[in-house]
Amino acid sequence: MFVVTGAGGRTGRAAALHLLAAGYRVRAVGRSAQRLADLAARGAEVWEADPLDPAALTDAFRGAEGIYAVIQPNYIPDHPDFGAFQDQVAASLTTAVTESGVTRVVGLSSWGARHPEGTGPVMGLHRFEQRLSAVPGVDTLWLRAGYFMENLLTHVHTARAHHRISAPFDPDLPLPFVTTPDIGGRAAAELATGTWHGTEVLELQGEREVSMREAVGVIAKAVRADDLTYEQTSLADFHAELRSNGVSVNVADMMAEVGEAVNSRHTRMEQPRTGRTSTPTSIERFAEEEFAPRYRAA
């Protein structure tokens, strides 16, 4: 039996679905059983637990062959100290792994997580890696995923209304775009095979590297909008826009730091591209199957 935390989220749901489809028993853990109803309908055992409750997580982990450990990758926009929240969840998950006796863990991390500073919220994932990897007797594989293609979906309405997509990234800097279903699918496959020992890192680099200019060009073709363009926003303007939308100073600072880290290549992939570090979904497929339908419905 495998336990999937964050099963109501994008990578967690994908991991659970892949494991169920392969015939494995799955315990799907999330804050709300209602959000996990579709997984229950497919045969998953649903376990409601708050990620800040180590006792509930320990109970959920008992008897598991392995777990997928996730700290939600999405920001809490108005949180006054998102890093502290990450540390609390990391501590809860680590306690649960320690107390439950689980010996195999796949953890969701991010590109740039080798750095202790200068990477915005990825610093919290660095600390998560350090904390959980110190548990003795546990084989832990960290999936350092690239830039989520799903982040592009936040630009649907601006693209439709203003014919542009804006972000703080250098327009021609190649980025390792990866989809969340591919991440969840890889987490499931690695859990099921368990071929690593000790603590290992696996970067998930996407189908290929794609710049923001190229990504927006692909989207423009998919939505049949020849006038759709990419506009690089300055970090100062990006920060100001976040604040005007109600994002806390702490989270806005983190998000701006992500832009700086990526543009300076402080955050970058380091493993050679191989079949194992690559994932299948192309930006063209994502644009056609995910972005375009939302654009047309906007």
C-alpha cells in the first residue's frame, strides 16, 4: 500500500491515479475527504488529515510500503510568513515518517533546492530536503521539478483581454517547463519500483527547454491569436502588482526573488538531460489541451 499526501492537489492526484491504474492499493491523504471523492470512487482509501497534524499523518503512514510527501507548491498569497508554514509542514511530515516506520519516500522538491538562500519559496524546500533526509533508515528520492506549465494558466484572461502574457523572466532564457501530471506520474513510478538507496535527487526537466518567448508563440498558434506577445515585467513592477492584488509583503518578496534567481541562473538544472530526467508532455500539447480550451471559454 502506498500513501499519497496532498492527494487533493495536482501532483498528488496524478500520483494516486497512476498507482491505482497500475493496481496498487492507495491511501489518499488530504485536508478534505470531499475533495478526494473521485479517488475513493476509483478504489483509494481516503484519509482526512491536516498536514500540520503529525499524529494524524503518522496514523495515515502506518503500514505503508512508501509515501509521496508533498508541501503544497502554491503560495498562500496573504500569508505573513510562508517559509514558516513550509517549515511547520516539513516538521509534521518528518515526524510522521519517523514515527510510522516508513522506509521509502518520494518527496516533491524544486529546481534550485540545492541552494539554502536566494531562491524564494524554494529555500523552504531546501530545508525540507535537509530535515527529512536526516531520518535514519529511510530511502528518500527528491524530485526537483522544473517550472510548472500550469503557471501559464494564470495568464489566460490577460492573454484574451490584452493580447499579452507578462512575467519577470528573460524572454529568451530556456526554462525547464514540466506539467504536474508528469510529475505525479513519475512520483508514482518511482515509488512502485523503488530503485534508489539512501538519499538521491532526480531533476524533472520537462520534454525540452522552452523560453517564455517561444512558449507564448506556441500558445498564440494554439489559440489562433497572431497578436499575442510576451512582455517581460521588471521585478519592481512585478512586486508592485502583487502587492496591489493583496499579496503579502513576505510572499511578494519571495515571488520576486524567484524571478531574480531564474534570470541570473542561480536557479537552474544541473543534471544531464536523460530519459529519466525528461518528461513526455510538450509545450505544444499543453497549449492545445489545457491553455486553448480555457482561453476560448474566457
